[in-house]
Amino acid sequence: MMQASAQAQPNIALVKYWGKRDVAANLPATGSISITLDSLWTRMSVNFGVADDLLIVNGVPADEMLPRVTRCLDSVAGKGRAGARVTSASNFPIAAGLASSASAFAALVVAASDAAGCGHERAELSRLAGRASGSAARSLFDGFVELAITSAGIDVTTLAGPAEWPLQVIVAVTEEAGKAVGSGDAMIRCAQTSPFYQSWVDRQDEDLAAARAAIARRDFAKLGAIAEHNCLKMHSVMWGARPPIVYWTKATLACMETVRGLQDAGHAVFFTIDAGPQVKVVCLPESAEAAQAALASTEGVRKTMQSALGIGARKVTVD
Ligand code: PMV
């Protein structure tokens, strides 16, 4: 068999990965903790046996992404492999800070390994996905996921499964266009120019420990406090870069205000924001409906999407 398909969902970091220990190997500078989503997905099919690699994203050739896909396929199946026709489909906007590269590369390594008959274990697939996109390593795993840095590279594990603490996530989409600065370039610029970068790296273990403890105790208020702090700190590192990197828009700030209003009204909600203007709101199930309604009526919000927590990348059959 030279053809296989896989599905992965994006993950949202609660303690963020922002900065690389080794740019060539794409090794994160610090650990991170995320939640894998359920209802947003990317499906990838890989068919080895064509002359040259070809990538089709949502029905359209995507030549600018092809070199990254080619490198990832080489790392999974070896440089001597056949050319591959790769087709990808997602049910959410790509390249706008919605972690589309995480679900794409997580699905790609699973499909490519299966199509090439490599039989990689999950830990190895996670490492291979992480070489293509640091956050993709986490989308191989279920629920609450920790990526730890070890002397050998990375070690990724599930801290709690999706059913063990069934939170809900509302994504407020404020902009569907691609971002001006990709996360990889932005991280490098921060490391080189932001006066806040080193203290961000130095304090990350504290935030990881706080989030890990909050997850173990199912303490929503503590998890929200550390996640919001870690997110705002990451964006402060970016604002301090030269030239500055500002992913937020008016609508991003309006969504943060909406979340503050929900919190003041007693709802169990908190926000997080990645390398883009979208706002992700994590909530206890009983606050999800109110959070979705409030975000949907916030100025500048184009649409909202809701998701439970889900499982890691896996093989699927695609017609
Ligand atoms: O995996 P990348 O290179 O797209 O970087 C992801 C960076 C953030 O989404 C901002 C944080 C994270 O940990 O996912």
C-alpha cells in the first residue's frame, strides 16, 4: 500500500512555545502545555508513486507550502522515497493563528508513515511532526498535553484525557486572511531583539509547574490565571521586538473585554491568543453557551466555532 490518510485536530497552548533552542532542528527553547481540540480538523492523504511532490490544499495547489511538506516527508520516509501527491482539507481557516500547521503536520506524519509502511511509534511521529512545526508534536496526543524538553530532544505526554476534564473551547475568528509574520520568523526576531525574551524563557518552568498542578487538581480558576498570564507575557515579548510584532487587532481587544465581562458575571472562562488576531476562549461546559453568545455579538468577530477536547492524530479512511 502506498496510499494512506490521517486526521488531526489543532491544539491550543495554555503555556506557550515561543522560541527555539536549535533553529536547524526546530527544537523549542522551553516546554509547553496544550489542549487538543475535537471538532476542528485537518485531513491529509499521502500517495507515494508520482514523479514529483505535489501539494493540494482545500482543492488548490499550494506551492509555497510544498518545500516544508517535502522536508517533512523526507524525514518520515527517507530521501530515497518516491514522489508524493499530498492532499489536505481543513474545516477551519488556515494560516491565521488557528494552529493549522499543528493539525496539518500531525496528520501528515501519520499518513506518510502509514503510506510508506514505516511503522513509527507515536513518540517518534510526534518528534517528526515537531521538526516541521513545534506545536504539531502536541497534536499527536489526546486532551491536555505536555511537551517537555529532554537531553534527547522532546518528550510529549497526555496529562489528562479529554473525558477526564471535559472543557469547551470557543474560537472567535476576527480575521480570515493569513498573517504578516509567520511564527517561526517571529520567534527568531524575538530571541534576537526583544529585551524580554530571556526572562520569558527563564520563567517558563514556573508557569509549566503551575499549569500542571492546576490540571491535576481540575482547578479552573488557577489554570485560567496562569494561561492568561503566560499568553500576555508571550505577546509582551513580541511587542518588545524590533521591529515589533503585534498580532492583535481592535477585535482581539474587544474579545478580551468580553471575556472580562463574562468573568465579572461569574462565568468560568479564560482567553488565550496565539500568533494571530483570533481569540480562543476556554470554558467549563456550563459557561460555553453564554461565552459563545457574548463573543458572537462582539464587534469585529466574523464567526465563532466551538469545540470539545479531542484525541490525537490517527489514521482514517477518506473517500
Ligand atoms: O508550531 P508553530 O511554529 O506554528 O508555533 C506555535 C506558536 C504558538 O502557537 C504561538 C504557541 C504554541 O505553543 O502553540
